[in-house]
Amino acid sequence: MPSSLPFDPIRFEVIRSALTQVTEEMAAALRRSAYSTNIKTRQDFSCAFFDKDCRPIAQSFAQPVHLGSFVELVPRAVRAYGPENMGPGDMIVVNDPYSGGSHLNDTTVFAPVFHPSQSQGRGSSETGSQGVGRTLSGGNSRQQGNGMDGGRSTGSGQGRSGRAEIKPRLIGYVAALAHHVDVGGGAPASIGPFQEIYQEGIIIQPVKLVENGQVVEDIFKLILAQIRSKRITAGDFRAQIAANLAGVRRVTDLIDRHGLDQFNQYVDLLLDYTARRTQSEMAKLPFGTFEAEGQLDYDGFTDKPVKLKVKITIGPGIGRGPATSSERAGDAVPDSSEPVGVFFDMTGCDPQRRAPVNSTYAMTFSACAYALRALMDRDLPINDGFYRYVKLNAPRGTVVNAVHPGAVVGGWETQIRVNDLLFKALSQGMPRAVAAGCKAMMAQAGFGVLDSRTGEYHCNYEALAGGYGGRFSKDGPDAVQGHGQNTENAPVEEVEINYPVRISRLSLIENSDGPGRQRGGLGLRRDYHFPNDAATFTILSDRDLEGPWGLFGGMPGEKAHYVLNPDGPGRPRMLTSKCVVQLKPGDTVSFQTPGGGGYGPPHERDPLLVLKDVRDGKVSVARAREFYRVAIDTETWVVNRTGTEVLRRSARSPITPVEGKATRTGPSLRSG
């Protein structure tokens, strides 16, 4: 029902920004409180606020790959546990991939937000707002100033002001998702070539982790008993609790300031505003159907490639999203009631494998949501007003929508390759807006080691950067996390201080670029050396058979390489992209990620840019001559223009058509 309160555009902007800041403050609390390098430094986490109807209202600037997890997981967990079973000071923990999550490491802790105010007006609350007044665990206390003293309101009794307490009303939910460095399972860091979900670690369906402001010790002990890095993981869970406390505090403060009716009115207005903006942005996209195919090199247990196929339809008559459960079974059809929408169809992808490369529906939805969001204005809010126009058909039982008990720990490798394919398909209608093939794999590395000095079992996890694809007018950046990955590099100093490992080499990889008019970015080499202790090292990645593709005459980037003891002792041993290796003291694992694909014919690249790449050590003199047709005088280090003209006259590099099909049904309002 429309609110009778007058609309104030200034108040709208204030509340809009404040809602975003709720999640940003949650993210800051989580990062500053966390123990593991993966969370406190690499920022492998996300935070969000949902309203009482479980509509996503605001999300922190963190990991786009978590978009689908939040949209799917929290509403389903709330329904499964029951809002009536939650009260002030409670928090629920869940990581079940088949309840809307991703892989088990991505564990979510969420809390209901209650507020006693039922009146209109600014600052109308007399009794204050929800808080947690009990000690959590290990002496960590969080006070939020409420009228309930850390307990539940029963609708009777006296508040601090002496007035009768008002029964608190459910406002919504705050949630903190974090990638834990270990959740048990068959290998340290809980990643590896597993064949079913039960090998991957502890599976947590929605269960109460915090009750009345106090950690439920039995549940906490049960979870930690499955985990190798107990101290680190316990600290990271407490960091998620701290993030939720910050979120609860800020939401209730916002309602204290503006009143509950105003708050609800402007939340609805924000969603409507986002929906209108999304419609406007989608109207600028090229209408039609765009398709592309690709594959993962293999699944980790067989040599058979994992086939992926995407089809994107943009235009009027594409309905709401996310899809319903029946649509996820493969029956989705566009709804003609919506004016403009985007329909992602994954029909044609391989059946799920008895291997770790299966993606959940939530993972695949994240890829689609990110691809669409990347084509829109940067300041477009991300909430239910955006998601309602993203529609996905991912047939059940395929590698893009696995069913129980399929292994999903490496589903991110599939998810991020789907993301790359979506942009490849869109390149047919928007050649100036998308990049050539990117690293397009999560590039996961994990290890476990028992420190002989302290007796502590350490686990570490990180996803490595790689080359980004060249674009119409720019080179691909070197060694970045692309396509939904927004994690940072784990600094050498921090890793070496906290874990019994040495990073013996960290460098860009010369000649890993995909040659093109705009070259692809360089891959990254990171060598892990274990000087004193035996270790278990896991690689869960891809691209060791083929590098990222080029576009419009560009060439592929260099493939990935995984090497045991690359510099001795003895002969180096090539490893596969999906393996668990037992290391002896003194062993080294070299993780070398691919370069990005090139964009446009290499012989059209500006010779001065090629010279700069050579002088910067990114491209060798021989590569400049062979692929870019640029002759460089190695005595003066300048371009030999006569030699370059001769080389380029003899160049035979026809423009390679983009693989796939496109059917245009309407004009694009963007030039490319």
C-alpha cells in the first residue's frame, strides 16, 4: 500500500546512502576482526541487509561472486528455520550448497533485526533498539544500548525510560558471508578433487549459532571439531558475529532517526528507483539472442572436457528473476508481462560430473547477475529492484545447477568460465564493451602444514590473479582478479609471518600475454616453498591445456603451468590443475596463471607500445618480432622502422570471427 507520508528527495538520498553504509560498516568490522589472511587481507567475504520479506536491500562492495549466494541462501534459510523461531540477539549459521549456497567454505552467519518502534516521525523511539548484552565467547562483549538487557522482550515489563516495553517488530536481516580457510573434509583448506559433497567438509543447515546474544557453545564446539585450523576459524566466526552486531546497530539507529514508517517507505522507493534505472540501462543494450560455447579442460577425474554453452536473450517480454524452482528444473520461459529483460539460458551444458567442477544454481546466478551489472552505470544500486530483471534457466543435474550429492568445491572454476563465455557471447553485439578471454578460473591454492615449532596445524587458502583480456581501446591489466573476483593479493610478508611457508618467487610471467592490437595482461607466478615441514598442497584450477581466447584476430594467452620443484633439486615435475600433493621439507610448488587473450590483430599494435613492453620485460624481443611484427634494435633499444615495415607487409593475420551465433532483433543504443 502506498505511504501517505510526503516524499523528500533529500531524505531519500540520505537513507539510500545510509543503507549502503550499513553493509560497508559491517564489512569493515568483519575485516578488522578476522584472523585469517584470506578474510582480513584478501577480503574474501561479503555483507548484506535484507528486509523482513527477505528482499536484498543493500550489499557491501566486496565479492560479486557472492551475489547469487545472498539472493538465494538467506531467504531459503529464513524460510527453513522460521522467522518465528528467531528473536533479538539470535544469529543463524548456514553453508549448505543445496540450500542456496555455493561451496562449503563460504559460510554465512545472519541475524534478524528487531525494533520496538511502531510510530511515525523522526526519533520517535522511546525504548531504544535491539542489542546484544551477553558475553559472546572468550570474553568478547558487544553492548548496543537496548531496553531488553540482552534478553527477549515479551511485550510486558518496563524499559529504561519507565514506560511499558513494546514488543519488538522484525525489520529484516543482516548477513555476513565469509570464505573460511578450512571447513574439514578430505584435504587441508577443504579444496581438492572430491567426488561428492560429503568429502568436502562439514555441511551446516540453518542452525542457531548465537542465542540471546551468547554463542551456543555446543554448536560452536561441534563445528570446530571438524576443522583443522581451530584458532583461526573460531576468530573468523567471531568476526562475522561482530559484523552482524554492527549491522543491527546501524539499521536500528537509522530507524531511530527517521521512524519506522519513513524507513519502510524509502526502502520501497529505493527498490522502485533501482528497477526504473535497471530498465533504462537494459534498454541501451543490443536486443537479440547471443550465444557462445566453451569448456573446462577436464574435470579432475577424467580427461573429458566439461562442455559449457550459454545463450543470452535481451529485449521486451523477458520476465522477472530470479527463476522459480520449477524454472530451475529447465522449464523457464520468458514472461511477456515485463517490458525489457535479460534471459540467460544454460541449456546444452554437460550433465554434472562425479568430480568437483559442478556449480550450484546460486553460483551460476551470480555469474549472470555480474555480467549484466558490469554493462550498466557504476552507481546503479544492487538490490531486489535489479535482480527482478535477471532470469536464468540452468537445467537441474547439469554442471551449472548440480543436485545433491554432487561435489561443488570447484564449482567456482565453472562459474567464472561461464562468466567469460557470457562476455564472449555479448561481444557479438557489443564489440567495444567487452574483453577478450580472461584468466577465467578461480585459481585456488591451499595448503595444510603442522608447524614443528609451535605444534599448531595451519591452513591457508588463496585464489591467485591472472591476465585480463585485451579490450577495444586498452590492454588487459596484468595479474588481476577478474569476473566477479574482487579479492586482493595476499602480501608475501603477511603470509610468511603467519604460516610456516616462504614465497620464494612472486612475479609477472614474461610472454604470457595474448598478442593483439591490444594485448592481454600477463599471468602471475607465485612459488610456495616449505623449508622445514612436510605439507599437503592442493591445486584446484584449470587452463593447463588451453589459454584464454583472443577476439577479432587477437591470439590466445599463454596457458597455466603448475610445477613441483621448478628450480630443483632434481627434475621438475609438472602437476595437473586439480590435484593434492604431499610435500617433503624443502619442496616448492610453482603456481603460474595464464595471460589474457589479445584483442585485434597483433601486427596492428603500435610499435612504440611493443617497444615499451619489451623494455619493461613483459615481451621478449623474439616475441615482438614473431607475433607483433616489430623489429627492435637491441643496441639502441629503439624500433627499427624499416625492418618493422618489411615484417608487417608480410604479415598474414586474418581477422578471426567470433565463435558462436548472434541474432539481432533490435538496434543497440550504444555504439558497441
